[in-house]
Amino acid sequence: MSKMRYLRRTTALCAEQLTLISFASFHACAIGTPAEPADWPHWRGPQRNDVVQQSSGWNHGGWQSENCVWEAEVGEGSTSPLVVGDRLYVMGWEGGGDHVRCLEANTGKPLWNVSYKCPRYGRYASGDEDAYSGPTSAPEYDPERGNLYTLSCDGDLNCWDAGAGGKKVWGVNLYEQFHAGQRPASNLEHDDLRDYGYTSAPHVHDDWVIVEAGSKDGSVMALDKRTGERRWASQYCGPAGHTGGLVPITVEGVPSLAVLTLHDLLVLRLDRGQEGKTVATYPWKTAWGNNDLTPAVQGDCVLISSWHTHKSICKVKITLDGAKRLWEQPYASFVGSPVVDGDQIYMANERLLCLDWDTGRLVWAGGIFGYGGACIATGDGKVIVWSNLGKVTLVAGARESPMEYKQLARVQRVVESGQAWSHPVLAEGRLFCKDRKGKVKCLNLLGPK
């Protein structure tokens, strides 16, 4: 999106709260202030990092987290929902195809549902079929055009007009368009093969929708967001990783993207005339090729982590001259990506870990969360954890509890399936939790209005 278009959108969103505004205030709205829009339009939230300025709803020792407003069945898959205004968008697989649904966020009332034929697993799927099925990629919303972009496990990239009942604008199949093959075995510890199909969310930037295609012609591809025609391919080629999405990063003033592929952390340029060119790579292979965790970005540094092989988290500084490791520490998660909130890093696995941003040292650890979890850092200094055991936990962040893990509240068995790999979503005081089997629950954290 162009700067002027972005400023016009930010003005509209902030107008009710501000009567006199400067460019600096515009920028503040964009990066996260109390005037930040309370939508969740992208993978990992408004700023694509699981950090929001919204309150957790914790109020003098009480939490309204057991107030379930509604629940719905939306089909199998580990994809996460989006919330834009009073609409919730979510994908799921059932009856031989993917369904893209729009629900009323306050009530769960179905507004529209479009579907297309799609296999339950991607065409080259291999390994762990009992642990996943259906779509994994989160949808992506484009506020400029009001379009929703979705990606199936079998490579179906579709553009839907969200304001016209989900009318299809265009669609391409990444396997067929870019000739991506089956991901190779890692050959690090064994020859077992893991291929989950396409998992990374589409990413809208300016006039492009960018996807991790995993092709020999370019690991990352940019398509015209209006037509689906290819605009450029990354200089870097090779198989895709299994992470949830691509992450914006600015390197010495150059807009770029960080991508964790099957073999490397890749940072590539987005500036006109240089788009797709490699800024830096940093090697990061794992057994089974399970680079599941989305990189986390703060400033010019990127965090990468993996439980498989490395069992560690690594901080890498990116410059236009390449990548440099700053530290690596023996802490990791299976599926919960790192969340950077100021000087702290939060990551949920069997325990919730709090690490120091500068050194990676362990500040504290606690709780019991199973082998998968995702976090949201809230504006009132709390951390919400949605874990693989199907429970929601509210924890005091390091600003409030700098020396030890402090659990404030917990809701047991929000869902019963035990596989909660989808990220939670927080919007307007509503927490949306989804499990792999397709149940979505909306919890009102603020109580009755």
C-alpha cells in the first residue's frame, strides 16, 4: 500500500479520537499506540508480531475469560482467523473442499461461505498426517481493496471480494503455476520426509500479494494483487519452509521481508527496482525440515528458533552486507513463534519462557502448556497463552513480574481436541480461539458493556 493510501486509512481510523494530528501521530498509529485499530487483519495481528495495544481485560484481580459468547464449527485446519471491523474471516476443510467463511464477530452468525474443491492434504504431503489436515495458512486482508487472500495446503491462492459476499476475483495454483515439487528430506539425522504442503500466509505489500512458493524459479513470488499475474520472483531459489508467514523488516532504510525457508533465514528486498534481491541469508536446517516457527523481527534483528535439531533460539543482525549472529541460547518451542515485547521475548512450549532481548538469557519460566502454544503480548503488560492442551492462560509480563512466572488466570479446556495450533486472535476485547478440528470459540474478556 502506498504511503498516502496508508495515511488516509489511518486518518479515518483515528479521526474519532484525534482532532488535530501530525505526521508523527500518523506514524504512531501505524506502529502501535492507544489509537491503534482494534482489528486483526494479518497473520500474527495488526503489526504481524502478536503484540497489541489492547487490554487483556484483567481488572483488579478478575478476568471475564469464561464468558463464552459464541462457538461455531468451521472445518478442519490449523489456519488462524482474521477480524476486520465486525467481521471474522476463517478457513476450514470439510466434505472434499476448503470453505472460506465470513462470520459476524460479535455473534458468530454466518454471513457468507464460499468453497472450492481441494484435497484434505497437499498433493505431495508426507508425514504427520495424524497431526494436521486442511488449510494451515492464515488469510490476508487488503484494506485498500477490501479483498481477502487465502492459500490452501494444495497451493490454491485465491482472491475474494470480502464486501461482495466472497465473490471470487481471481485464483491460481502455486504448484501448477510455479512447478514446485515435493520438499526434500533434510538428511541431517535421518531420511524421514515431512511435507505439509503450503503453510505460509499470503502477504500484501503495495500492489503485490507475496507468497512463499518454494519454486526453483524463486522461493518467493510476488503477484499483482488485482489480477494474480506474476510481477517478480526472488533471487533466492529453493524449497519453502513450514512457517506461518513472511515478516516485514527494514534494513538500513530498505523495506524488506524475512522468510525462514527449508534451509535458511532469507531476507530479501522490496524496494522498486531491487525487489526480490537477496539482502542476507543465515543457514538454519532442521531434522525433517520442520522450520515451523515464524521469525520475529525487532529493528534490524531477526529471531529464529526450532525445537528440532537446534533446540535453540538465535538472534541475527541484518545489514545490507549480510547476516551476523549476535547470540544463540538453548531455548525453543515446537510451534509457538517468539513474541518480542520491548526488552523481553516470550515463547510458549512446555513452559512459558521469558528471555532477555539483548542477551537471550532466561529471565523466568513457568506453567504447563504441552508441546504447542502461541502468545499475545497486550498493552497492559500481560501475556495471553493459547496452548496445545486447549486452555487459555493469562500471565503477568516481565514489567509487572520481573523475577518469576506469575499466573493470573486460566480457563481449562476451551476446546476438547487437544490440538490448538492456530494462533489466538484478540480484537475489541474478544478472544477468538480455534482448534485443528475446526471449532472456534469467542470469549468476551471485557464482560457485558
